[in-house]
Amino acid sequence: MKGRIFIDTKGLGNEFFLTGVRPWYAYSDGIKGDQCGYSYDVCVPAQSLERMTVKIPGEQKIEAPESGFIRVMFENLLVIPYVTSEGRIGLSATADSISVVVDKAAR
């Protein structure tokens, strides 16, 4: 991955609030292709609840919450900045997996 800048994800914290899940499709020349995996929409508590979408290839790992949010964490979260067509900085985030954060008091 020569020539890419990566974001240090430590500043994002270890826990995120999952708010939605949707299919993720490949695009080629603006044409929608095959489904690659799922996009997980999260809020980032460590960053004043900023929103971020994390793409994970393969089968759906977690169901979307019916309302509110679910506390989750990602395995091998990778965030890469890019410039949008409007000239703004965007973030592309991927991970290997997602899991629900189990509250230690609930055990």
C-alpha cells in the first residue's frame, strides 16, 4: 500500500455505537456490481459522536439495532483519508470483523 496515508485509530477509541447496517456493493465506472460485504454505520464517542461507516467484506456479522444503538468494537480497523469530488477530506474505513461489546456488569 505504498503512497497511502493511514489514520492512527487510537484517537477513535475502542468502542463505537452501531446505528445501522446495509449491503456494500462494488462499483466500476459508476455501474453497481456485485455485493462485497456490509457497511456498518457507527457514531464515535471519542470524537463527539461523529459518524463513520466501516466496510467489512463477506457475510453480515451483526444485525442492525431496531432503535437506538448497540455498542461494538472492530478488529483491525483501517482508516484512510481521501479527497471527495467537492474537494473535502473524507475517510474510508474498513475492518476484518465487528463484535458486540459485552457489558462486564451484565455478566
